[in-house]
Amino acid sequence: MVRDLTSNAPQSGYETPQNPFASDLDNENRYRDSNSSFGSSEEANFHSSPRSQYGNRFASSSGYYSQNGTSANLLSGQSSGDQAPALAVSAPLDNGMDPIQVPSEYDRYPSMAGSRVVSSTSLASQMKQEYSPNMGSTSDSATPDEDASMKSGNPFMTHVDFSPFGGYPASSFPLHIDEKEPDDYLHNPDPIADAAYDKNRFWYDLKTMDKRAAGGAIGVLFLLLGAIVVFVLLPVFFYSGVTEHYHPQSYEILSQYKYPLSGAIRTDLVDPDTPEDALFKENNSGEKWKLVFSDEFNAEGRTFYDGDDQFFQAVDIHYSGTEDLEWYDPDAVTTANGTLISQLDAYKNHDLFYRSGMVQSWNKMCFTQGMIFISAQLPNYGNKGGLWPGLWTMGNLGRPGYRASTEGVWPYTYDSCDAGITPNQSSPDGISYLPGQRLNSCTCAGEDHPNPGTGRGAPEIDIIEAETDTNDLKLGLASQSYQIAPMDIWYMPDYNYMEIHNQEVTSANVYTGGPIQQAVSGVTTLNNTWYERGDGAGKYQVYGYEYLNDNEDGHLTWYVGEDPTLTVHAKALGPNGNIGWRRLSKEPMAVVMNLGISNSWAYIDWPTMIFPAHLRVDYVRVYQPEDQINVTCDPDDFPTSDYIESHLEAYKNPNLTLWSETKYSLPKNKLTHKC
């Protein structure tokens, strides 16, 4: 039957509520006690109220759920008798009736305030202590009859532990909280432990995983490593650099040249565009010499960055040795209309306000003895000074513009072991500021030298350095010089062995040198039409020299056009003072073509300067006797390649200005080191 706790009105079909956990003996005792204990009071109440026949309405218990149904209220009572709540109370109802004892409603998960785990034993004990004061006296002062009366006065008030699950005796209830079962964590969750678990779920699972879970983790790790190998390591190790497939492309033929070898555009030192009548040329003595190298510059759009050209390279440097105002940039050099063009612009570059070009054949094309002719158109006006166009050659052991490589070799042409190889020529009068010949003929055995026993250097032969007569003639001038060291006293060669071929247009240069170099030089007047600008300008002229370097019969002759201008014989450079013979160059000579601007060369007439200015070269041709052909930068008797290769720092770094700034040492010699 269903127990109705809301009304005491008689209803058919309802039975009196029974305690399912009480024995028959307890029922009999309660029946007798109820007749004796409740009789008088119930009879009085029956007369005062129609409902007294069935007892009073169930009053709300002052126990667990009477105070908002919270477990904390179980612990809120005090030890004093009247204030402590109990499961059954005797306080009168608002209608004056005495209340009956009512158990609290069922609670599957009771809790004690301040405790995360509730013990059924402790809870029942606490409830028992709270109930005792409501009985009117302590257990110590009660008589046996009174104790029996209390037990029989209420069918629920037996001497048993109260269960926290609604007031039933804990001893008869089939489930205790203190009993440990495997699924307790499901029915009694711990929020603090759950929060800690959620925060470190991965590590908890890792520490408690079984063999099956560990095998799965190892499998996932293996798959991850395999994916890294397949998608990361293999593509890195076998990357070929090809990111897209090749698609055939159409192209335009810019030149009719055929290039059979990718590493060598030309297979012959003689340019196939050279005309037939230029394959041979007579020297000043009437001997016919053979063309051994030529470049006509007919291919359009050639560039001269490092590695672009087989024979020439445009450098990317500041030529600080002569205090130039421009930066030499490969971008300023190209070919157009059958000419090589070096363009000087008022264009800021590397913190300098001008940009121009210098082309060198250094370590690419060199020759020893012979004739060289260059057809050129000089820049700007012939009667306006300021620019410094140069066509010249220098020994391959020194690289123009790379000052560490030229220190101690430029412009030495010396094969003696005396004061001429020492710093300042061992003279206190300031005749020389040179550091001494680094690669002299008396180098100690085992020292760093390209071919020990031979004096080596890098002499300079200027085909033309153009300047201007700004006084009376108002014409262009060609300075043609042989730059040498060590120096004569007063820088004066033996003029008895020098020849000026036409004194009307050529004269000995009044500048004969200084403490840096000695210049054996002549000056020739030029036609102003051989310049870029001016009346009738735009024409080309040929400049060159021929030389044979024999110590007895050797000579050096310069040309303007077909006319010789100045000849210097070998004996003009004989012993003088404390030095010996200076020789006509036996070094392999490289070609240099450049357009510069510098206050150290000439007065610059700024108002007349027009930019851009151009130095144009139509061709370069080299002739040699057929029995003495030597077109190489590494001849057997004067080698350079191995030495350059073993000292690349000096030849590749233009920022090094002294040999001491490199990692190489100076070779010792017998004269100063007594080896």
C-alpha cells in the first residue's frame, strides 16, 4: 500500500504505516505502550477535534530535511536540550495538537558539513546525540521504566543506530556508505579529485595505462615518426631543386654567333669578325708580325661581370690608389654599335658621386712581347680638361685596383740583389716611398716566390692616358709612359737611348715620376675630332705600342695612329746611383681600359663637364713575331697562376690595401736576412 504523509483523514483501503525493519515483538510492545502512553492525551484530543480520531497531521520534522534539506543542518544543532533538532520533535503544532514523530525523507547521499566523505556510523551517532536531549533527560538519569516508556511511546524510537538514508535503523539497512565497492567512485564523485584529474588527464592516463594502451601509444608514435620520415626527411634529402616541370620556351636570336662550347664562347683567340687585312701588321722595323688576339666587340649587349666574358672582366671597386672620385661598376660597361662602351655618370654609388667602368683582362688574356693596338674614341671635349681615360697594360702578378696584390710588385721590373730591393731604396733623401721588392731575385730558399732566383714585378706600360693642354693649344694630349721601379737619381733615364720620332707633335714629358714610381714618358698632341664632343668630333683613332724585351737590343715604341711617337731602348734604363739595370718588361702583360675622374690627375673644369661621358673602344688587337708567340698569363719562365691561386685573398679582396693585412708573410731575402 502507498503511505500518505499529507493527511490523517480516514481513507478506505489504506493500512496503518508499519516499520518494515521492526520485529513482531517490537510491534506488540509498541501496541501496549501506545494504549497506555497515548491513551489519555488522545482521548482529550478526540473531543476537541474531529481529526483527533486518526491522530494529528504529520508535522514537519526538525531533522535533516526540515532545514532546507541540506546535510549541513545535521551538524547545526547544539548540545543543549531544547535547541537541538531531532528526527522526532514534541513541539506543539500551530493548531495546538501534539506532533507525532516523523522520519526524514530518504537521502541516498547524505553529507556532513566540512567533510568530503560521510560515514554512516558517525552520522548515526551524531543524530542519536542530537535526539537524546529532546527526550527530557539524559540516559544516565533515566530509570528502566522510563527508558521502556520512551521506546514504546514512539514506534520509530528503538535503541538502534539511525541510518542516514531516511531514519531507518542502520543495522538492518542493506547498504552502508562505509562498505567499499568497485563502483563507489561512480556514485560518490569527488569534485576536487575530478578537477585534478581533468587538469592532468594525459599524465594520469599515461601512468595507469595497461599493456594494450601502451601498445596503441607505441603504434601511434611509430606512425608519427613514419610520417615525419616520409613527408619531411625524404623530401629534404632527395630535393633536386626542380620545383616545376620544364616547358619549352621560344626565344629570339640576338646574335648570329654560334657557340659550340658553353665554357668558351670563342674557340680562337682571333675574333672571326676581324677583317682579312688586319691579320698581319708591320712593325717599326718593317717586320711582319702575326695577329694573335683580337676582339672587335661586334656582339651587341655583352656584359662583363665576373664570369660573363671569356677575355675581359669589369671590376666592382673604388680605385683608391689614385684617389678617384668614381666607383667602378660592371653595370657601366656594355657593347653597342660594334664598340665597347664605358660610361661615366654623375650617379651616386657607394657614397661616391660618380660611376664609371674599368675593364681588365687580368688573369684571362695576357701577352709577352709584341704589338698592341686599340682603336678608341675619347670622352667629352678635347679642349676641356678633367676626365682621365686610360688604355694601358700591367704585369699579371699585380691586379689593378687591388692594392694588397700590387704592394711590393708594382711597378718593379728588377732582377738585381742590391739597394734597389730594399724599402725606400735604403736612401734617406725621399727618392722612394716604396716598401721594397717583395719578389726579388735573392729570396731565401724555401720562401714564398713564384720562381726563386728571378726578380718579379708588375711594371706598367700606358698606351694612352688622355689629358688636355689648357694653355695655348687647347688640344687633347696623349701621355704614353713606362712606369718602373726602382728609380734613377732625379728620376732621369739615359736620354741618349730615347728617340722622339716627330718633335712637332711629341715631346718628352716634363713629369718623370716621384717617390711612388718613375715614368719614362712622352706627350703627343691629338686632334680634337678624336673625341666624343666638339666640332667635327666622333672619330676614332688607334693608339698602341710595340716592344721586345731583349736586354741588349730591346726597345719600346709608342704609336698614335700609324705613326710612332717615342722609342725607349733597353740601355736607357741602365745602372744609376746605388741601383742596377731596370729591364723592359718580361712579365705577361694584361690589358686595362677605364674612364676615371680625379683631382690627382688633372684640373677638373667642372662647368664644361657633360654627363654622361663615354669612352668607346672599337677593337683590341695584339700582334707578335711568328717565332715568339706567347699569349698566356702563365708562361713557363715567368709563371703566375700557382702564385695567384695560393694568394687569392690579396687578389680577390679590394678592401685590403697592404700585404701585411693578408694572412701571408713577406718572403725573406739574402740581402737583409742573411739566410
